[in-house]
Amino acid sequence: LPICSNSWSRNGKDPQAIVGECKSLGADGFKKGDIDRLKALAEALPGAFIVCATLKSAFSVEETARLQALVRWGWRRRSPNRSPTRVILLTGVDLLADEPPIYCWKAAGGHLAEIAANTQHIMSLADLAAVTQQGHLRFSDDEMSRMKWPQRGRNDNV
């Protein structure tokens, strides 16, 4: 999977862990038990990126609902001393392509092409997580903002 640019480097940061699960072409690959195991893995490896991948071209409706819940759970795990658990979603469109997601998504058309048109660059794993959450799980810009910055936009005029 070609991800982004050649400019990725550690820049003095700790290495980042990436763990996850890949499913084949089954109709409903990510079931509740799989999601529970991924949460347990995230609990055991704070700060790790969780990858949910399938060789199918898209997640099923049922998988999408389960994976949306996992993503929301991951964003809520943020604390002052810990990054949220970020979830990267990949499908056959990404895994079988010869180019990074925003380029292969343009060729795929539809919703993925719309997200690609609004994405300038993917410069980090966190960027990849966010853009794949929008592309494959159809989170809107507003939903992404509320998950990333839950305190913004609250009216606390007391």
C-alpha cells in the first residue's frame, strides 16, 4: 500500500505502532467479536493505530455501523496524557492500488472521489486515519470535527 510522500520521517519522535485485522471477501467480515478484540488490542497498546482492512471494495452496511462505533470509541479515548485511538480503514480499493488513497480514490469515483478532491495531502498516519474514516465510513466534516475537538463549539456561556 503506497501511503503518502517520501517526506515521512521520524523527526525525533517515538516510532508508531500499527496493528489490526484484514478480512477477505466475506459479505460481513467485521463482526462484534472482531470489534471487541480490536478494542482490547487498543487498550493493551495505547497510542497504537488500529487498522481495519478488507479486500472487498467497500465495507457492508453492518460493518460500517460497527466500524463507525469503533472510531467514535477511539476518539473518546483521548486524555491529556494520551492520544486518541485512531482507526485506519482500508478496502481493496486502497490495498490493491499502485498509488496512495487520494489518487486511487479519484479513479474509483463516487464518494471516494469527492473526499479525494477535498484532500490536499496525507502527511501522517493521523491524516490517513481521518481521511479513511471520511472516505470509507462516510463521516461528514462536522462529525469529524466533533470527534477530533469535542470541546469546540460547545456553548458554555454560564
